Amino acid sequence: MRASESTMALGRLPAHQTPAPLTSGGRGSEAVPAVTATDSRLLLSSIVHDFNNLLTPIVTILEELQARHVGTSRQLKKIDGAIYCAFCAKVLARQLLDFVNPRPVSLEPVQIRQLLEPLETALVSTLSPDIRLKLDIAEELPPAFIDRQLVERALLNLVLNARDAMPEGGDLTITAALEFPPASHPGGPERMIRLSVADCGLGMDDQTLKMAGQPNFSTRTNGTGLGLATVKQLMESLGGGLSITSAPRRGTTIDLWMPALLAGFAD
């Protein structure tokens, strides 16, 4: 982004322009137009866009330092924590952009393997070094009929949540298969793509499990409670759903159920 674009985005005027007078008198007696809701949304959208652009090189530099193992063990842990916070900030920026300028759902056939494999490096970089990411993708899966960007965001949300649930490390497994959804799913008996994120972390008791996915509920003291609720809403907007299996000290598995293009697909 050019410096002039950044300056304008932050609401400043170029040097060759003079700001309109804010007091009455002479030509300044004309009423100053009120800032409309639309103007405010455009300004917020512009600021968030610039914020996200600034985060991108920060994440890139931190990932490079992480990959080169630059620094002491203590410093590497700080780099890891900084990467995690940066990715959380990118997720928040995306949520703000969607709030001020909702993007219509764009459905298309997507091969799950082609979705996951390019994402693997980015997802690994959000995890601490003592968490191992594994992909388990069934062979000959039919395409999922989804919005690729929405599913990528949902996965990032779930991986960040899984990291929080695994303070002592362990295995984090992302699985993709063609299965029948739970009986509670309103879509009927047709098979769907099940995309699962399974950790071996703290897990949830029955009472917590019942609240999981509801807006404003979080198991973290500093959580907003919007992450899992947002993922659930995203899946439902695609005609799919979300289900959770968990137990204390046995980890949590979150299943994303997505429509599959079964026409012409043979088992």
C-alpha cells in the first residue's frame, strides 16, 4: 500500500488540501455535513483493511524467525506467542470487516485435499512447537459444495481454540471423510463431508459441552465467546452444521458437516 493511500485511509488530508473550518463565521457558517452511518462504516472498513495489511508482514517476519530458530528457548517461546496473537488479530479484523461489509456466500465445488494441504503450513505456524498437526483425508472424497474462504476461516478459528485447550502439547488431527450426519441435523439422511478438528487437550464436562457454541459463552477467562458460535453460524449458512464431542482430560472433537456433490460419485 502506498503511503498516500494509508494517509487517506486514516482520515487525514493531503498537504495540498485545507480542512473545512469547524467554527462559524464567513464561509465557515455553512453547516458541516454530519457523518452518516454509511460514512462511519466505510471509515471503519478502511481502517480494518489497513490494520490487516500491517499485520501481514509482521506475521511473515515472525514465521521466518520461527523457522530459523533464531534466539534462545525463551525468545522462541515469545516469537511463538507473538505469532499466535497476530493470527488472533487477523481473525478479529476479518470479523470486523464482515460486520461492516458482509460478503455474500459464494458456493463452489471444492476438493477437501486441495483446501487442506495449502493451509497446512499456515495452520502449523499458529501452533506451539509441542503441538503436532496431522492430516487424515479419506481417498476419493467427492467435492464439498462450500464457500472456500468461510471454511478456511472456520478451520483457523478451531485450530486456535485447540491450541488453547492443549497447554501441555500433543496431537491435533484434522480428518475429512464422507459420512452420515447426526440424527439431529435437519438436512436428512444424505451423506455429507465431515471435516473434524480433534485435540487431546483439557476437554469439557457435560455442563460446559451444553453451553459450547452459544454466543457470549467461553471457557477462557479472556474469551469473547464468539469464535465457536461464529463457526456454527458459518456452517449453517452453507447448509451444513456443527457437532461437538468432548470429555474432561480426553480432548475435544469438533465436526464440521458440509454438503457434498454426490452426483456421479461412486463408493
